[in-house]
Amino acid sequence: MAPKVAKRKKEGGGSNVFSMFDQSQIQEFKEAFTIMDQNRDGFIDKADLRDTFAALGRLNVKNEELEAMIKEAPGAINFTVFLTMFGEKLKGTDTEEILLNAFRVFDREGKGSIKADYMKEMLMTQADRFSEEEVKQAFTAFPPDPAGNLDYKNLVHVITHGEEKD
């Protein structure tokens, strides 16, 4: 009698991290991984993170901060681990509509934008307060327009889709 072969139980979503993303998203993560893997050894380590931060203009990253990032992984960070970590971080991320509704609270006139100074004040005085440095980093990543407004509709699109609207 032939030995029984264990059948894999198929559950919604499955355990394959590659099934969580479409091909274009996987390609974008692969490009990001390749950029971060500064020494091209197929793994992201502390030195790679330090070099990545330096390339982004942040030169004074503490060893403890880098070590904490590395410790988030269950082991060496190859591409599959990298993708899995992003999948876990993104799981439960609010939908585009929920994020838009959160920003609309601050957009009383319904313009689709919020004055950057007002947003800074809210970020630094309400709920999980941002520091001056965190606000600076946020505005560096997504700068206000020349009139001092934050286009939150575009920001939400970038958060949920990973690319700017045309």
C-alpha cells in the first residue's frame, strides 16, 4: 500500500507571501530590496540599512535603532523575509476611504488639501504626538505645495497604492 501524501489545507490567503501582492507590487518590493541591499549579497544587514539611511541623507542613525530594525526579522533578511515583513506590516492597513475620511475631518472646506501649518499643529498636539523631527521627516517625504498646502488625497493614494496620481 502506497504511503499517504499529506494534502495542504488551502485557507483564504494561504501562507505564500507572494500571493498577498500582485506582480507589479512584488516587482516594486524587489527593486526596493535591491536598492537597500547595498553590498549585493542577497541579504539586508545592519551595514546595508546604515548605507540606505545615508543615501537618504540621514547620517546619524544609532546602532540601537539599526539593531532594533534587524531584530524585527525572524532571521537573515532575504527577499522573501523582506516581503513577508511588509505583508505583516500592511495587514490591517486602513482602506483608502477610511484614510480619506480621517483627513476630511481637518478639511472643513472640502478642498482636498490641508494647510501644512495646521496639520503640523495637529500632529504635534493631538493623540500620538509627533516630535518636530517626525513632522520634518513627514513633510520631507511628502512636502507641502508652494502655497503651504498638503494634498492629502494624493498622499492617501500614495499610501494605499504606492504611486502618485497623475
